[in-house]
Amino acid sequence: MLSEQLPEFIGNHPILSLAFVGIGIALVANEMSRFTRGYKGISPAELTRLINREDALVIDVSAHNDFEKGHIVGSRHLAMSQFDPGHKLLAKSKELPVVIVCRTGVAGGNAAKQLVKAGFTRVHLLEGGVAAWQQADLPLARGKA
């Protein structure tokens, strides 16, 4: 049944079929990159557990103004423009859990990659960033750290 209809469908809808194949390849490539990037994406709940149980170092790489508008309680600010794995905030944390946070969870990926490349063994990225933290109804601090 399906084996008879599939070639007919592909013949009648070549653009739709190619789009389906392209999306499938993109999804597989995205999942493969998650395994090879060297850091783990975590949820707000997982971040809370890391902070409470393992004393995770939370580094917020947002712009200074964004950090002052609202940041995770206890997080330290280190703007992306000044981010360096050798910074004194990070110097003693190569074996500890280090969590990178940004506004939306996108920009922090570069910082996380830099830490992995510098030999940090337990690097995490808060997926969805501070926005996901707020959606989970978790508290934010305002002003300077």
C-alpha cells in the first residue's frame, strides 16, 4: 500500500518531498551537534539543582544593562565582549559545574564552547536563558551583583 503510494506522491510533489528530506537532514545534523559540542543544555529546574547541591558557578554573559535589569540570584556578570576562560572568576572552576546564562540561551553557546576548549569539564548552558528562568517563575535579582 504505502510502498505503492510513496513513489506516486514523490512524483506528484517533488518540491514538498525535497523540503521534507531537507528538514529531516537538518534535524539529524542539529541533534548530532548537540552530542559533539562538549557542553550540556539544562533547564531552569536543573540549574536550581546544580546551584543548591553542587555549588555551581553561574556566569551571566548578557550586556551590562540587561544584567542590571534582572539576573539569576548569585550569578556573576562577565559580558561576552570581555569573556575569557582565563578570567579570575573562572580560574578555580575547571572541575566545578559552570553554567553560562544569557538573555535567551543563544549567545551563551559561544562562551560555553570557549570553556570546553579551555579544558573545563562540567560546562552547562541554560537553555532559553533568563527568559526561560522567568517563565519558570523563578526569582531575579536587580542591580549589580
